[in-house]
Amino acid sequence: MVFGPGHEEIFLTQRRKGAKKTLSKRVSALRLCAFARNVFLLLLVVLLASCSWLRDDSKPLIEFTKVPPADKGGAQTSDIISGRVHTARHGQRIVLFARSGAWYVQPYADQPFTTIQSDSTWTSSTHLGTEYAALLVEPDYVPPAFVAELPPQGNGVVAIAVVEGTPPFWQSWWFHIALLLLVIFALFTAYRWHVRQMQQKLTLRFEDRLAERTRIAQDLHDTLLQGLMSASMQLHVANDYLTEDSPAKPLVNRVMQLMGQVIQEGRDAVRGLRSTSGNTDDLETAFTQIRQQLGNGEVKDYRVIVEGKPVQLHPIIRDEAYRIGREALVNAFRHSHADSIEVELEYSTKNLRLVVRDDGDGIDAQVLQSGRDGHWGLAGMRERAESIGARLRVWSREHAGTEVELVIPGHVAFAPKKEKE
């Protein structure tokens, strides 16, 4: 590109302006850096001055680096004590005291001085006491063998430092914390052991009850039911020999019907007694089917709600929980005149919770307390709950509905892993 005379002058002018702007920015940046550096240096000076003000290095200072244990003291027990001195002058020495009632010079009355080393440290032997004192003294100072109170500063005493003896380990904070943690761990272990023992006892008791129920069911099936079925068959044969106009015909038919009902009820009872751990009908399914057995036109809304993940239960617990819940539902369907009935099953790590609630007429307070004459529903529910270590609560008010809550501890309700496999 070719520039004319006028264009070249314009171009040079623009370059000069750009250079001036760049130079101005660099100067501003340098000034800012210089200002920040000056502020930093000023803060550093102020900090150092404040430290010097807080601590006057011109005054001697005694520090302990090793403190013997705290003890009542005595001539037979000794230990090492050491420390450091800041800004000690040439010829100054350390005089040590240990407190055992009074203050006694250390380590001995004829050896009261401890030399300060070139690195400002000092070390000596001392008899044990409850407290220890280090005095920085002038070369001509003569310490007393023992005193009731430590000498004050002045008259040859330059600086004084006093420290309590190191407490025994059983009085230290870390030992107390460790002991507390140990006690908590022991209580937790004892609790876990107690729960495990109770669970084992309950498991054995449930297994014994299940075995006993199975034996009773087998005996009923092999004796009573078989005998009834045999008698029913013979009665059917005898009925075939009767003529249609025989006066005994209706009576025999009625007896046959009754025997059929007894046999069916006996089979249902045996089936209930022979419950196994297979859990063929879980509680949700069992309670859902109750409406078909007890339902009436008055109840418009019936729900079964399950919270948490269902867990396999002990067969005995499952059956007892079902019977308690079924008894509550029988009362709700038949006597409460409720529009809505709800069953809530809650599986948690701590317990199994079963709640049956309705919006019906409620239960009279006297009936709730002592039960209704000739009826054993509430009493039977409470007895079943107590027999499995559960808690049963019944809330009810007239015309305000009823709520029955059954809470079974998890270690009682849930089958152990070995039964699940």
C-alpha cells in the first residue's frame, strides 16, 4: 500500500498517540505496584512493632520444656526437669524449688544452682512435688533451703516461673475421654449382646410354638378330622338307605350339613396351625382379601397402605399380627358403621407397625377400658400382643372413629438371615 504525504503524517500522529497511551498505562501499573509494596511494608512494620510491644525481649523469660509428675514428694523419688531461659545475662543461674507442703530447694540444699548452657537451656534433677518453680538469680544470690512462700522478684531474683506437676495418666484429659469411650462401647456391646440373647430366646420359643402347633395340627388331622370324615362317609351311606319319605331323612341331611361345616372349619384351623416360613400370603395380600370376607355396603373406601420395603417375618409373628389386625377389622366392618377403613403397614429397621383406623362411631370409654360383656375381642388382642412382646394401643372416641396401633420390635418381628436363606 502506498501513502501520500498527507496520509503518512496522519499515520505517524496515530502511532504517537498509541505509544503515549501504552506508556501511560505502564506508568499507572508501576505506581500501583509501588503503592501496594509500600502498604505491605508499612503493615509489616506495624506488626513487628506490635509484637515487640507485646513482648519485651529485654526482660528475661523462663520456660519449662519437661515437667516431672505431680506427687506429694519425698527424698526417695526424683525425676528430670528442664527448660529454657530467654535473654539471661552472663553469670546468672537457675535455682529450682519443688513444693511438698513447703518449697524445698532442688536437688539438694548444698547443690541449689543449675547452670544455664550456651544454648540457653538448663536441665537438672529434682525430687517430686505438687508444683515446681524455677528462679533466674544473680551470681551472688544465696537461696534458702526451704520456704513457705517463694521469694519475690528483687534482691537477686531476676525472674520466676511456676508450673504444676504433670498429673498421672489416670487424671489426664485423654484418659478420661478414652475411659468414657470405653464405657460407651461396653454399654453398646452389652446392649447388642442382650438384644441378641433375647432374639435367640424368642426364636427358640417361636420355633417351639411352631413345632407344637404343627404337632397339634397333625394330631387333629390324623384323629379328629379323619374320624369326622369317616363318620360323615358312613352317614352318607346310611342316608342312601333311607327312603325319601322317611321321617329321619331331613334330620340326617341336617346332620350331614353340620358335619360338613365342622370338617371345613377344622381344615381351616389345621391350615392356620400349619403355617410355615414360606410366607405364601404376606400381610398386605392377607389384609387386602379381608374385604371380600367381611365387606359390606356401608364401607365405601377400604385401603391397605405399605410403607418401607416388606421384610419376611417370623411365622408366629406374622400369624399373630394378622389375627390382631383381622380382629380390629372385624370390629370396624361389623360394628363401627364407618365409611372409610384404612390399614397401614410400616416396615422399618426398628420395628413393624400395623395401624387399623376408621371414621366410624368409635368405642365407648368404658368398653375401651374393660371390654364388652361376653366379647373378648380387645382383651384377646392385648393378650396376643403381650405374648409376642409387642405394644398395642387403641385410641377411640364416640363419633370420632377408632385407631388400633400394633408395634412389634424389629428383632422380634423380622426373621433372621439364616431363616431367609
